[in-house]
Amino acid sequence: MTARLLTTGGHSHTIARLEGSITVIAFNESTVAPESQGTGVKRQELLSDKRIGGTRVRLDRLTFSAGAAMQLAVPPGLVAWLHVLKGDAKFHALYTDRLSDVNSILLPPRFQGTLSSTDGASLLYAQAPEKRPADPDLSPSGSLFIVTNWTREAVFASEHDARKRIELARPEMCGTAAIKIEMVIYPAGSTAPSHHHEGAETFMYVLEGRGTAWANNKANPIGAGDALYFPDREPHYVQAAAGSDLRFLEFHAPAEFKTIWTNPKEASAWLSTNRDISGRETLLDEQERHAFRFVFPFAI
């Protein structure tokens, strides 16, 4: 095995290759040089086929200075997703309300619009190949333009511990099986059982807190701004540091896959609380959104 070691923020990150195949890739965004995308906009290429040979997904970090704007056009055959990390933004298309760090947007193939920021912002931008859900009733007219507020989505609680998940993109919500995205919250000291996924690439972006990501029995210290990539079938799990809650975004591409637990007795189930992160009921919101998407689908 050969490895390239990256050191940022006082801890090390490793890109490891075993017999020519990639295992875990972990690095901090500060190690990726920004590229200009026009006046006042810079892009950091976090995950791509160029950086990770063979991947079909892409993850960029976009930084806007005050007053900057850029055109976004989703290529045919791809689905895109935006998430505000900090600052304010607007997406000028069907939806022009102000966006903040609670908002995500899913964009279908061929969708076009202008992204701008009044006071400056940073965002994540992901792309993945379009894929129809196995259930055709979930995708009457292709994937949809969806804006979510993660603080108003239902919290899913682990049946074994205090870990939480909030779904930001899934086939039932967005009408596409291209990508599944969740906000994941680990209270201090909590951990997940070891597992791997079959049929999907998995990657994560750490929003806040500290912890350790384990892959093939190797520890990768993680903190805010770290990105990790786990290939299909890569055994892994995450643990929050003893004195720090951990919050990260987890991506699966495509959205339909199998999760295999190293110890089947430790398999975790996630149960909807029908309440958001502040304890407010969400069932009515979910029902209204489900009805709306069948009345006003966005055709590809």
C-alpha cells in the first residue's frame, strides 16, 4: 500500500491506495487551491474524477465575495445540489427567496439560474448522474426543483443511542434516485457500528465538531471543513470526540443501495420522530410537500 499524507490544522489526512484501488480519502478543504470562476467567485474542487479516478460524483466548495454572482447550468443527465455553509445567497430562477445556512436546493438536469450573494457566502455544490427511482410513482415527471430547510425537516432518531439524521434529499422527496443526502448529528462521544454500503459511493463533509472516521481499521481525525470519500464496499464508521458534538453531511450516490453491518446484531434502524430539530411537528409539512410535487412537477 502507498499513501500520501496531508497535514492541516494540526492533524494528518491520508489518501491510501491498496493494489491500485482507492480506499478512504480524507482531507481538509484548506488543502485545495481555489480557482477563479469569474469576478468575486472561487471554486475548490473537493471530489471529482480528476482527484479520485473512477468516481461519478463531484463536490465543490464555492466562495462568493459581497455582490458576486455566477450562472449555473446543470448538464444533461446530471442532478445538482446546493447547500449554504455560511452567509446569504439567492438563486434566481423559480425561487428567489433569500437562502441561508439552513437551506439546500436540488436542481434537475438542464436547470439554469443565477446564484448570487449580497454580503458574501460559501456553499457546497454537488453533481451526480441522474437515476430514476425503482418505484416509478415517485418520479412522475423527472426530478424536481426542491428547496429544503433542514431545521424544518423531520428528525430520524437512532433506535440504539442519541444519534440523529435529517434527510435533505431522497427519492421520496425529490423524485430522483441520483443521490441521497442527510444532515447527521452525533452527540459527544457517540459512535456508529462498523458497516459498508453496496451499490453506492459514500462521502461526507464535516460542518462542525471533532471526531474520528474509521475505515479498514485505520483512524482519520476529522473536524470542520474535512471531506471524506468511501468507495463502494469500504467498511467504515464515525465516532464523535468525547467533548464535542459532531455534525456532518453524508452523501450516497446513487440513493438506492444496501447497508451491510460488520456485526449484524449491531444493525441500526432510524425512526422518524415526526418532529423537527426544535421539537415542532412536521407531518403536515411533509403531506403538503408530497401533494405539491404531484400537482406542480418540474419536467426535465
